[in-house]
Amino acid sequence: CPAAQRKSCSGRCNDNIRKHEAKVVDMIDIENIADKAAFCRCWKTKNWPYCDGSHGEHNKNTGDNVGPVVIKRK
Ligand code: FES
């Protein structure tokens, strides 16, 4: 990759979240979820592991189409 594109060509999606950890893993007790919770899949949120809407700007800037996974109670 050219240097200007290296970040996007590296295959990495995590730019900022807990970079000191070998692997970012989150455990959420389902009892702690009220009616629903939206979890980030774009890695751009400022409220990891929850979606804060940052995927909208990411999609606009890149042409991507990512969004959260929403867990909800029936
Ligand atoms: Fe990442 Fe919404 S902010 S999926």
C-alpha cells in the first residue's frame, strides 16, 4: 500500500479501543440489558462496546454500510 493508504490497507479495524490489550473482548450480563442495547460493529464509537451513532459518519466517509447489532427482549 502507499503510505497514505497504509492504515486502511493494514486489515485493522480498531484504531483506538483498548489498544494495549492483545484482544478486545467484552462480557455483558444479559440481565443488565433493559429492553434493548445496541453494540458497535464499526469500531468508531466513543462509548465502546455500545453504538453511539459514529457508524453514520464512517459510512458517509468510506461508502461502507456497517451498523450495530441490537439485542432486545421480546
Ligand atoms: Fe459503531 Fe454504531 S457506532 S456501529
